[in-house]
Amino acid sequence: MQLESEDAFARWDDERYSTQIDRFDEQHKRLFGLLNDLHTAMDEGHSQDEIGDILRELERYTEYHFGDEEEFMQDCGYAMDCADCFYDHREMHEEFASTVSDFRERHEDGEYVTMEVLTFLRDWLDSHIAAGDEDQRYSEYYQTEVDETYEYTPGTLRQRRRSESPPETTQPTTTVSVEEVVLDGGELSVPAGPIASWFEQVATTHGDRVATIEHDGDEQTERTFESLYERATTVAGGLLETELTPGDRLAIDLESNGEALLFDLASHLAGLVSVPLYPSFDDEQLRSIVTTAEIDGFASSSDPPSAVERAVDVVVDTEPLPASPQRSLPGLNRRGTDLATIVYPVPADGEPTGVELTHRNLRAAIAALSDALPLDPDATGTALLPFAHVSQRVGAYYLWDAGATVAYTDHASSVEALPALSPDVLIGVPKLYQQLYGELQDRIGSFGWAKRKVAGSVTGYGRDVIDGSGTPLKYAAAERLAYRPLRQEFGLDDLTYALSSTGRLDDHLLDFFHGLGVPLCELYGTAETSAIGTINGPDDFERDSVGEALPGVTVGLSADSDVLIDGPTVTDGYCNDPESTERAVHDGWFRTDDGSIDGSDLGLSE
């Protein structure tokens, strides 16, 4: 790393730049050195791969340094005593980080990036760190206002604040620690930046391709990526015309359709935290969510309960969707570590607990699925799940990332929707496949005796497929006479992937669908892991096993044989629930409370 030579592009000067805090001086020197490495690589015509490696390291280290510096400012008291200075400082960090990310993205897109951009980064660092500027303000505060016995320990700010609670509120916790790694999905490259900038890039790449199709009776409405992005930016402008500001939390109470996903994208573009809700939440559950998650706005096509309306600052009517031209999209400047969404579980008795997911969590989920399940851009997919279900949005993002189309229908029954959609990718939960199984069995029961006898062997054939013993020659006749017509009738014949997420499928269902020729996979993950964990099938399906870890995921066992998951998709914790967080998440590992080991196979609990 270049730093000290007289002719260095960015030269460190202790007198000009030192904050008198060794930790941050070393980090600043590292940034200077990376700029020098980048300048040399560009000036001397090094390979594009080498330049890309330096850019990615600069982006990663920038995010690390700014996060560390901002935590220090909060921990030592500077952020409270000099709040305006702290928030100005943070905005400058976001500007620099955004420029670095843009620089890296443009390079990866094959665009020639001029030296002017590199000069901007150097000059920004100079003005930001130099004597009399932003970094010197917290340095001066540290030297004059902070007790000399103070010692900054990174990563302990949240724990220290929890310990200040009255002793009687503290509950015993269980430490999450890994005893043995049993599955390793390998490396995963997670792009930097927020969901907003991801979709901006997707829209640029796939512009006139069809992003969404909505079937309404005999009518079909298509929207291209370009028009979807333009519409989402307009809705984002409408949201920002209200009292909502970037970082605010917006609860979204909408049915699962294209408008809901558009509204979700608009929320991200506006820099808001998206909090989708299940329509089946009762008034008390909604009130609890609005209170505990500190919701700022509530978006719905109907009037919210009075207790909810009183508790939020803004109520957004989604019929019609708010709209206003917007030149500036603050969501593009959010950071990967910023909160992107709060996910709630399927409604049950009691108060719901929200799972906090960052932009990086969601982008890692997209990357993991894209790596494991490559998709043709001409594909069409559908996630027959409620909008509030994390797999619904992650599934749609995965499809869009490949340039594929997300399809919707007005059918109340998910099974009835499939013939109109005829998807290449189907994402559902075990209940969907149970319903589909029942409909298929009813149809088989309506066949004449001979055809019904042929079709009735489907489960046995599927058992042979899964167990690896192959299928008899007469399977070809059953495929031609019964199985292919059934797949065509039910909209299953084009399937490349049929994914069942969040729960275990019954063996009989697995045998049935594999015998029918449906490439069914079990995708195991939870809201806390952004719906990402392991995948079983379709080509190498293993009975009574979760299969293989998805890229970026590590699966381990605790000392008491509980299944733990680690990786970039794992949540940092639960919304305003430090005790649950401490029990479930530690050092990147999430305790699933699922699973068992049988020999070398990892399986799910019933």
C-alpha cells in the first residue's frame, strides 16, 4: 500500500491530518493508502480485475471506518453534546460512501471512470480530516471533554446501554456459540449499496423487458422495468411530499399484488424503512407494532384503526398511490448497514416481534439465490405468498435480478392462479403444495379407470427418483398419458424450480411431486436469515435432509445440538427487543431452535 513517497497522489501529513486518536489516524492512513493504490493502478494501466479489487476493498473499508467512527462519537458523548455536528458529519460520510460505491459500480459496468473522480475523493478526504474541519471537531471534544479514564471498545455501545436498565428487568440469557460447523456454502460476493440503487441498476440493465404481469380476468397488464422504476420514483416523490423523511418507518397494509411491490420499491427509493403488514393482523396487534417498532407512517387503502391513526405522524392513502415528480432520491444514498425493512411473522396469538433486516441482508439473499438457482431472463416467476412474507419480496427481487418477470393474478385461490401464470419459477410454502396436491388428486380421481391406474403410480415413481433407483420403462408411458397433461392443465409444465420455503414438506408430498415431474426443492430459512439458509434439490434431493448450505451460509451446531446459521443474510436482531436478540443472535450466528442430526445428515424438526 502506497502512502509515504513524496510523489504520492494522496500524501499523509501528521500536522495537517492527525486527530490525536491513534485508532482513527491509522484508519485514515489506510484510506489514503488505498487511494494511492488505486491511482497507481489506473495511471499505470493495471488490469481491470486489479482495479476492481482495490475499489471493492476501498468500498468495504470505507463502510467499516465510518461505522466505527460514528459509534465512537456516540459512545464518548459527542453525538449528544454536539448533535448538529454529528449529523452533519454523518451526512458527509454518506456522500463519500455513495461516491465510492458509484465509482465501483461504474467500473463494473465497463464504464471508463476519469481521474477527476479520484481527485474528488482525495480532496474530500483532505477537507474532511484536515485541521479545522469535521474530524478535528470530535478530536477536540475528545481531548477536552472526555474523561481520561474513558476507553472506547468497538461494538459494545448497544450492550452497555442495555446494562443501564434497572436490574429487575434483566432476564437470564443463553449465549449463542458454535460447537461444530456441519455445512458450509462457501464464499458469496455481496454487492454494496441499498435496495434502491440495486433496483436502479436492474432497471437500467433490463429496461424494456417485462418486469411485472398482472392477470385480471381475461385482461393482462404488463409493466417494463423502465416504467416500473419511473412509477416507483414518482410514488417515492409522493411519499416525500408528506411529513415522512428518510429513515422513517412506514407500515404498509396492502394485499399481495404488483401495486404492493411497487409501493415497497418506492419506500426504498424514498429512503424509508418498509414495514409490510399481514391483512389478518387485528387492531391490537397493529397497535402493538406501531408502538414497539416506533412507526412514523401508516399506508393503507382503507382507514386505519383509530388507535393506530393517533399513534403515527402520517397516514398515507394508497388509492390512488401518492405521486409527485422527484429529482432527488434519498434512498440511493442509504448504506448497506442501514435498516431496510422490519419483517413480522405470520399472525398468531400475542404481540408480534419484528425482525430487522438491513439492505445488505436483502442484497445477500438476492445474491445467494441467484448463485444457487441461475435463471434465464426470459423466465416468469410467481411467489404465491402474502406481501408481508419475507420470501415473497426476496423471491421477487431474485427474479428481477435475473431480468425475469414477476407475475400476479386476481384469483383468490393460489392453486387456481397457476394455469393463467404457467410460471418457470414457483415460490410457496408447504400449505400451497398441500392444496395443489389435493387438487391434483381430485383430478386424477376423475380419470377413467385405465388412466387413473397409470396416474396412481406417481408416488412410487417419485420415491424411486428421490432414492436414486431410477424409473421403470413404463414411466415413459405414464408421463405421456397422464403426468405431462396434468402439469399442463395445472400450469406446472414450464417449471424450472418449484421452491417450498419456511417449513418441512411431508415425504408423501415430495414423492408425489417428484414422480409427477415437478422439480420441487425445499428452501429452508427464516425471517431472521432473510429466508436464506439451505436448499434441498431438485437434482440432488436428499430425503430427511435440508440439503446443502446456500452460498455465503454456514450452518453449525451449538453445544446442546441446536442448529445455528451464520452469514450475510442473518439479522442483527429484533426490533426494540434486546433480550430476545441476546438469546438468539451473537457474533453473526442465529439460533434457529430447529433441527436434528442423524449420522451426517442435518434435518429439520417436525
